[in-house]
Amino acid sequence: MSSATSVPSPARFPYAALLVLATIAFTAITTELLPSGLLPQISAGLNVTEPVAGYLAAAYASVIVVTVVPVARLLARIPRHTLLVGLVLTFAASNAWVGLSPDFTTAMIARMVGGLAHGLLWTTMAPFVTRVVPANQVGKALAIVFSGNSLGLAIGAPVGTALGGLLGWRAAFLVLAGFGLLLTVLAFFMLPRVQRISDTARPSIRRAIAEPGVKAVATAWPLLVLAHFALFTYIAPFIREAALPEYATSLALTVLGASGLLGIWIAGLTVDSRPRRSLMITTAAIAVSMALLPLAVGNLPLALVLMTVWGAGLGAIGIYNQAAILRAGGEYSEAANGLTVLTIQLGITVGALYGSGALVAGGPMLVPVAAALPVLAALVITIAGKKHAYPPGPRERTWLEPRPVRQIHPSPAGDSRNTTVEPAPDKVEDPA
């Protein structure tokens, strides 16, 4: 195989390249969420109602669902470095286009271009990471890259919203576009030149789904995302109903974003050694924290503690599941990763509808309890997926698997010494 088509495992951990990727993730999340905080200004500036202006966010997610698989397949042969640089440049162009849009239709088209880049970015970035770090440090690398997601939630969107309030919504998009141009230059020079390996299987969703474990991960992970957005979307009505202070809403959003960084850090320490046990504990903790939130009526400290557990768990489950889908996908890891991008976007959409249904059916206090149910379903899938979807890591096998039974047998030929016989690791003899 030509050296031009692959990159060997680097001798040094590529911190600089991973920080650039984390910044790209930060930009993508900020781009996705920015219209949500600027809807009043956007609706006034484009002469549409606020619900119509909200379509700028909905169209972004819809484009991801519709285009992520076919576009990823179409661009499969483009070198990964070239593709990532082009995607960052596309984000910059999309944001500039929105900021300069004379009318709503133009802004909608610009947002759809951004959504196209967003979906393709997440199908590309994680497999790219696996090619630039040693295999035993993939989890650590993913934790660094995915910290950009939580920073986008905790810092990017609020700062962009504040900037829009000071300078106007168009200026907020144009500043983000300028940042994207700078990031494009950094990506061009600092990301390794990694091409698609010539004998790697072409992305195929059908074949990826056939890989053992892929269906389980592509179902459990979106269920967790669904639960998060069911509660996150309606956190303001819940806080109001729980008799918490008015400032608790903005404080809750900050806590969720900041604790997500804590969860990512913890996952980075455990994903390569104890992924299965850590994911089960994390998923259970999210379910418990959500289910107990209705008990925090009038008790802001308790509510913030439970939200910290929820936010940290959300940050961590992304790392555990991202590593799981890359492992389960095998030679079709890019297609499997693209499948999860699609199902996660569906989870976000369905989550908002699910939370709305719970809100209408039982009021704001029912929403956290309803959100805990799909988390429990994800936990069941995780427990059942021990063999292929969520296998134990190297430091948890002795805890999760039965230890071999040691039996003492006399040595042949009258030898007075004893010999120890240990059965194969996958078979345990009955002590009886």
C-alpha cells in the first residue's frame, strides 16, 4: 500500500490537531444553536413571525437527517484533511450568508447549507480521530474533541446571543463567520493529511447495520439524546412550576454545559479501560437524576446537584457511545457513525415532541419523569449488548466475567507434586 494513502500511528499524541478539531466542534454547535437565542431580533429583521423564524433551526436539523447518509457516501473518496477544511469553510460561508441575507428565504437556504456541512462533519470527524492517534488512546482523543460540544453549549451559544443583543443578530453571524475563516486556516496547516485508505470498504449503511452491535448502539444512544432534549427543551416551564428563582433557568443552562465538560473529562479517563461499567453507571445516574427532579420543588441547591449529574452524564455518554459505534462498525465504521448522526438528529426532533406530549398530558412536573423512561430503555440495551455493542474493557473483564476455576490434580507417574489446571477463559467448570 502506498504511504500516501495512510498515516501510521504517531509517536506523539497530536494535542494541537485535536484542539483544532475541538474548536471546529465548538463552531458547529454554536452555529446550530445561535438562531434559538436571537429569534426576536431575527424575526423583526426579516419581517417574519417568531415561529416562522424558528424554522431556521428546524431546517438545519432536517437537512442533516435527509442528506447525511447520501452525501457522506458521495464524498467518501475525498481525502479527509481536504474534506474537513472544506466543511469549516462551508460553515463560515453559511454564517456570512445568513448575516447578509436580505430576506427569510435567503437565510433559510444559507442555514440549509450549514446543516449539510454539520451532518457531514460528524460523520467524518470521529473516524478521522481514530487515524491520527494510537488505538489505545482513541477514547482520550475523542474526549478532547467532544469538549468542543459542551463548550458550544456552555459558552458559544450564550456569548453569541449576548453579542447579538449588543451589536445585532447580523453582526453575531458575521463574527462567527470570521472566526470560521480563521479556523479554516488553522485546520489547513495543523490537521494531519489523512486520506481514505484505498482498500477500506466503501461506506454502506446496509452493511454497517449488519455488523453485530451497530443496531444496539444506534438505538441506545439516540434514546439518551431523546431523553435529554425532552427535558432540556422544557426546562424553563419546569423551573417555573418548581417554584425556583427566575434566574434559575439561565443558571441551569450554564450548569448543564459546564458539568458536561466534567463528564467528558471523566469519560476520557475511563473509556479506553472500563467503557461498559462506566456507561452503565452513567446511564443509571442520568435516569435517577431526572426522576428525582420533581422532588426539588423550592430547593435550588438540590435541583442544581441533580442537573449537574444529568449534564455530566450527557457529556460522558457521547464519548462512550462514540467509541462503541466505531468499534461495532468495524470496517464500516464511517457508515455506522453516519447512521448514528441520522438517528441522533431524529432523537432530538422526537425528544422535543415527546417532551411536549408529557407537558400537555401531565404538566411540567411530569416531564423529568417521562424523560427518565427512555434512559432506562437505553440502560436495558446497554446491559444486553455485552458481547458486541458494549463489551467490557481490558480493566473490567475480571469484574464482569466469571473467573476461571482452579482445580488441583495429582501429577501422573506417581509424582508427589500437584499440577494446576485452568479451564479456557470462556468456559467455567462446575465446582460440583
